[in-house]
Amino acid sequence: MSETPIAAPDPPPGLSELFLAFASMSLAGFGGVLPWARRAVVEQRKWLTAEQFNEAFSFSQLLPGPNIVNFSVIFGSRLRGPAGAAVALAGLLGPPLVIVTIFAMLYTRYGDIPWLQGVLSGLAAAAAGLIIATTAKMAKPLFEKALATRSLDAAPLVALAVFFAIGILRWPLPYVLAVAAPVSIALAWFRR
Amino acid sequence: MKGDGDILLTLAGHFALLSLFAIGGANAAVPEMHRVAVELRHWMTDRQFADLFAIAQVSPGPNVIIVTLIGYQAAGLAGALVATLAMCGPTCVFAFYMGRTWERFREARWRNAIQSGLVPISIGLIAASALILALAADRNWVAGAVTFATAAFGYWTRLNPLWMFTAAGLIGLAGYI
């Protein structure tokens, strides 16, 4: 088991160091923690090489649930066992949880004030735009590949079908995934 | 109060389930959160949902923090905690155990099939998130223009989103949206 892609650095960082690392990347991570996680773990502390980070993160994306949360658990447990997983998770979620709860209280109390409602409406419109940009960036390689090969690749069709079922028809996610996931994985399996 | 326990249980149930179905991260789970919180349970209006999503986006921390806001809106402090724990708990346990065994299958064909099979699904889900959020946020043509401009800047430039949020917030503050 010494050949694991996430080799623990020697000596492994202490629990408080682990907590601080995840707390600081979480608080810096505005609109997504991933770039900060890479910077903190790979560039600053050199706990992982870039390749190890990519491997660990792609695995985190594969698991269900929030990716960066999975990453903190996998990474923390690899370094310091169950305590490491708990500490990394607490560092990642604890501080933002406190901050966002305060925001929630303020919103409940002052959310109806016209000028604040105006600001929030502006932010909401921008947030929607950023998700559209993310979608376009993610979808680009998928559709480019299909256009370049001029073949009717199934992957873009799967993406469109999921979009239609969830975004337009508003079907419940579990039902859609129960059909789409096996189909899409089978298509990927037989692709070559 | 009668009913509070029921709301907490409902929150826990929905988010624990969602935790295991959230392929592609928290943003891909937004349509299901919207369906449950707005359409099914009526915990908030469409507009409040868009507001909460925006607050989550401009707050530090991972995107999943939107569930804390939804939980608070539904059932106060206890709701915030329950929703967050339910969304992260099951998947954390899963990650903890899978993290120890999975790597030996790194080169396995079925692992690669799962990995590439889930990509188009994530994209479809995030596209649905984009549509639902845009429909909730864009109540007039100025808001629509802000969404369009942010999408264009986000796609074609490497401008820090903070600047786009600042500009959009100011446009909103000026009363145009």
C-alpha cells in the first residue's frame, strides 16, 4: 500500500496544521474552493504533487456529494486517519458555516429593505450568469469533440437529455439519475 | 412548537438523499434543491431562492454552503445545522471508506467508464441549474442584461468574479433591477 497516489508527506502535518490549512483555503475560496485548495496543498505546503492532487481530486469528483468536502475527508484521512478526516472537514466547513449563518440571520431580518433587495437582485443576476459561463466551459469540449469527429457521439445527447428532464420538465433528480447514470456509463463502456 | 421536529426530519431526509445523488458537486444539485425548497415544500419563493444562492456565491467557503441557507430559511438555526450535516454526512462516510479501497482500481476499465459516463450528466445538471437560476433572478431586462454580460465575461475573460459581483450589486443598489 506504499504505492498509493496520495502518499503521506513525512512527517505528516499535525492536526491543528491540517485544520488551519483547510480553514484558510475555505475562507479564501470565494465562488469555489478548488483553486485555493490546489495553491495551499500543492504550492505552499507541498503536501501533494500536482499529479497527486489531480488524482485525489478527480476521485473526489467521482464520489457523490460536494467535491471539496469529499476531498477534505479523503486527504485528511490519508494523512492522519479518522481524526485527520474530521479535522480537515471541520476546518473546511466550520468557519464558512458561522459566516453564512450570520448572513442568513441578516437576510431574514433585513432582506425586505428595498436597497438591500436591489443589491441582492443584482448579485443573483450575476450569479446566474457565472453558472451559465461555467456550463459553457464544461460543455465546450464535449460538443467540440462531437463536431470534430462528425460522428453522432452519445455524450452530448445525454447532457441535453438530462438538461431537458431536470431543467425543463423539472423531474425529480433521483428518478432521472436512475435512468441516465446507467445508460451513460454503459455508453462510455462500449465507446471503444 | 408543533411541526418544527417534522420540518427538521424532512430537511434531514431530503438533504441526506441529495447528498448521495449530487453528481458533479453542489451546483449540479441546485435544481433538486429548488424543486424541493420552492415547488414541493414551499419553504421560500423563487426570488428568495435566487437571493440565497447569490449570498452563498459571494460568501467565502465551498458552494455547498447554500444548503445551510436553505436550512435556515426553512427552520432557523437548527434547520441550518441539520441541512448541512445531512448534506455532508452520508457522502463523508462514503468518501472515508471508498478513499481507502478505490485507488487499487485506478486503471480499471469500469472505473474509467463511470468517470467519463458521469461527465455529460454533470454538464446537463449544471446547465439546468443555470436555467433555473436565470429564470428566478431575471425579473426585468436589466437583470437579464447583467446575467448575459456576466456570462460573457465569465466565459471569454479571466476577470475575477468579485468585480462582476461588485458591478452587478451596484446596478442593483442604484435601483435598476
